[in-house]
Amino acid sequence: MRRSCKDRTFLFLSALLIFYIGWYALNSSLRTFRDPAEEIAYLHAISGSSPILHNIQLCAYNDIDVLNLIISSGSHFLERQSIRETWGSMSHMFNVHSQRLFVVGYQRGNNLFKDLSNEAQNEQDLLYLTTDDNSMTLKELYAYRWLERYCPNATFTFKTEDDLFINPFLLHELVRELKTQPDQFQNRHLYNSSLDSLFLAHLNPDAYTFLFGWAFQPGKPERNTSMGPYYVSYKEYSKDLYPRYCSS
């Protein structure tokens, strides 16, 4: 009996020691691999109310007919590169000029700062915000604020996400018609949906800005924290139902 008690005590102390070693190793690795350059860049951006990385010359081109705003995540380099090599590379068609902008947010400890810095320098199409990378809504809202300041010459903004494939021919053709034939909108449809309201809004001299898309009926905010980027806290939106809103 005494020997059995000693054995249990030994096993308990051994398990406790292993747990402590594992805990210490984990915390040490987090401290070791946290990028100080990223921390400094983040704090500097916060103090200046600016993005961590951005290209203020993105819209230096005088005539930008449509800016493709693409919501992404820091780790989605392959998705962004696929877009750059396919539909995102088609920027001049039908006498319409487009530009692309990828939007990513901040996620502490992801150790992507060096990679994102190199990508931003090489591609000149990355907006790296201080807002949470998991919040799709906040990234989009802050991106619109950035566009208002640095891209006032963009006539249209087309918002999408990095897991979607866009038909650039159709998009450029539609923008061309809005530019050259805005009054010929009768019986214009896209995938069985009328485009009359889009053309009418563009023709309205009082509609300086407008939002167009497929309207969703009121739905409930996602309150389950496990839903990641789709989670919405009561602090962010306190009501039980959304108003009608445009699809992404």
C-alpha cells in the first residue's frame, strides 16, 4: 500500500512537471517568434490613425472607371496571387480602366508582417489595416473610408472577396455602357435581375453615391463566436435583425 501511494505521488509530480515544461515552452515560443517590427508598425499605425501598409499612389492614374475592392486575409497569399494572374490582371477592356485593391487586417502573432511587407512592395495593391483580420465587415468599412480619401477619382467600386471568380469582360462591358449609354437601360437584365435601378441611380444628378446589389431580406446577426469572420457582437450591432442589405 505504501509503495502504491509513492508511485501515485511520483506520477502526479511527473505529470505536473511535464505540464509546466509544456506551458513554459509554449509561452517562450510565442515570445520568441513575435515579430517586433510588426508590433512597432502596428503601434505606429494606431497612433497615427492610418493603415499599417498602404499605397497612397494606387489611384494616381487620372481615369479609374472601376476599382475592384477585394476583401482578403493575411494568410491568403495564394488566393490573391491567383486573382492577380487571372481576372485581376485584366485592367483595360472596352475603353474601361480598372484597378484592384486587396484588403487584409491585423492578427497578432501570425508572423506575416515580413511577407505582407514584401508583397505590398512588389504588388502595390495591398491595404493592411489595423482592424481585426477576422472581421469582414470592419475591413470593408475601413476600406471605404480609405478609398474616400485616396481614390476619389474612382467612378465605381466593385466589392468582392478573394474566394470568388469575377467575369472581367462582363464587368467592364457593364461599366462601358454606364459611361457611354446610360439612358438605354430599358429591359436590361443580369442573371434574370433587372438593372434599371442601377442605370437610373447613375443618371440621377442628386445621387452622388449609391449602393447597388442583390437585396437580402432582413436576417439575424451571427452571434455564435465559432463562426469566425461572420460573428457579430452586440457591441458591433445590438439589434435582433438587420435591415435590408446588398449581397457581397
